[in-house]
Amino acid sequence: MAQVFITKWSNPALQINLRRPDYGNQWSVETRVKQVRNMNGKLFTFKADTTIYKISMRFSHLDARKRFELEYFLEQTAGEEVRLFDWNGLQWRGRILTDPIEFTDDTRGRQLSSTADNVFVSVQLEFEGTRLRVA
């Protein structure tokens, strides 16, 4: 699978399909730890069962249509759970953290006409969630 496919968790009909992100994406693991003292003062440490991952993905060379499609999708799913199918074939459940979304111009240094059809942009998306175990 050479693309990223994201759907709204509660409404799978709302979806976006993006090509594979650029190389150099970052993954980080966040484990949640809880410390409790019993009545004798002995310290116990517990680790949560679920591991939270943060994935930072950069998509470049998006055309105007894909930019508006992504903006609409992010407006509709702001703060809500989404399902992410990544380029490695893994499935994730979580939220997109990027807010506000910032597009950077990819057309610097090129001689282009002033029409919006040939303007390309890049965007950085951050996703936080858990990996789904799919049988």
C-alpha cells in the first residue's frame, strides 16, 4: 500500500486518500505510567496497556484540489476520532493533532502563470493514536 487513507471513525463515508508521505517522517512512542503508594508507603508503578504513538507525516506537492479536499476533511473531523490506514498496511485509531493547518508553497523558483491550478503546496500532519490489531 503506497498511500495513506483516512476515514472519520463515526462516518466512514467521509474520507481522504493521500499519496505516501515524504521520507523522514517521525514516530514517537508515549507510554502512560501511574505511580501509587500503598498504606505502608511502598511505591508501586503501573504502565498502561495501550501504547500511544505520535506520527508526524509530511505531504508535499499537493495540487489545489487535494488541498481543498484535505482542508474540508480536517474541518469535518476536528477533534474527532479517525481511522488511519498507513503506507505500511497498518491501521490506527486516533486524532489528527495539527491545528491550525499550515500549507507551505512548493512552487518557489518556478516560472508559473498566476492560475490556481498549477500551485502546489506541502503540509505537515501530526497524528496521535493506537495501533489496531486486525486479524
